[in-house]
Amino acid sequence: MEHETVLRLGIFLGVLAMVAVWERVAPRRGRSLPRSQRWLPNLSLIAIDTLLVRLLFPVTAVTLATLGAERGWGLLNQFAWAPWVETLIAIIVLDLVIYLQHATFHALPLLWRLHMVHHADLDLDVTTGLRFHPLEIMLSMGIKLAAVHASGASAMAVMIFEILLNGMALFNHGNLYIPKEIERILRLVFVTPDMHRSHHSLLASEANMNFGFNLSWWDRILGTYCPHPAKGHEAMEIGLGHLREPKRCQPLTALLLLPFHAKTGEYTINRRW
């Protein structure tokens, strides 16, 4: 699709700025570390991730979807449904794939080593939604391309999904106060910041719940829904129990090396693998 990169970058920067301002004006909870100690390494990671994806992958998900439509690849390309029906189905299917991928990264210790980088953040805010180890991003990109190819999602559906995924990752990691009644209604369909914050709890029993990023349905349907942290949102602790020292989990070099030396702790769902 024409101007894909410009459109996505513009929306991404707009949502990032909006959530960052919202956090300043109406934060949900206090911070344990200065922003300056966390934002630079977190933002540096997304810069490295983006560069590596550009260098190592010959196609984007949208480009692959365009090729799939031309050549009849994937399930949805075998049916002549109305475009809006096909788009809706594709977005829902891709959202389920992201849920399953996220749960898998919590289930297997080898993958959890990569995902630990995300969970080791000692505070939770909009930049945490960008804090992923490059190897996790490479694997995630491969999974996304495979899902687009197999599903036969259209280029438009993939574009919409990518924008939703990026925007919701920024939103639901935000340190945002939302009035209780509005939040309760929102989470009937979408993952809210309060819902996702439970997933970043220090307690493994809470960290292994609420795997959704966009739609909240999957956690409810598949039995991984945690409505609220046991200690409440203001008192709960964020991060991992075995990584509490900022020097071990905040500098960029520490984040890049973390999967290769840190213990997995008690957090993996299946500790036998």
C-alpha cells in the first residue's frame, strides 16, 4: 500500500505523544524511578528493533498480504466475502494469534528469557510498550508473517491490525487514570491499562494472566483473566522478583545481555522446557 510507512509512523508518534501527555496530566500511580533512567534505554530498544526488522526482513506484513491476494495464498483468499467481513475476521484471527504468541513466550523458558526484558521494567508506562529484546521482535515478525500468509488477510486488514496493535500496546502500558465506570465498560471489549497492569505484577500468579493486547475476550474465554491485582493498582509492585536492582534491568547494555545470563525465576508457566 502506498505511504504505508508514513501513515503508520504518523499514527504511532501521535498516539505515543498523546499517551505520554495523558500520563503527565492524569497518572494512575506514582513512579519508582525517574523517567530519564528508563526512557532512553526503552526508546533505544525500539530504534534498534526497527532497524533490524528493516535490514533482515525482505517484506513487510502489508506487502506479503498484497502478494497473497495476487496469488491466492491463505484461507481467506479462497472465499468471496464482502471486504468488510473479511477484514473483521482477519483482525480477530490475527489478534488471537498475538494472544497465543504472548502466552507461549510466558510458557517456555527459552522464550521467556527474551520476554523477561519487557517484564523487568521497574515502572510501567508508555515506553514499556516499546521495550522488547531484538530477538523477540525478530521471532514476533516471523510469526506475524506466517499468520498473514496462512490466514490470507488482505493488505487493508493487516494495515488496520498493525495500527491497532501498535496503538493499543502504547495505550495499555500507559500509566493512565481512567474513571472506574468508563474503564469497566471499555474492558468489556478492549484491554485497558488497568487490566494489562496486572500482567506486569511482581506476583507470578498475576503475571501469567491477561495476555491480550487488543481484545479482552481471549483472556475471558480461555481462562487467563485477572480482574485486578491483589494489592490494588497503587500498592502492587511492578517487575520481576529476581531483578530489582536498576543497574541490572535498566541500562541498554543490560537489557540486550539479560536473556543470556539472568535466571528465569518462577515466572515461566512450564518450567520443564
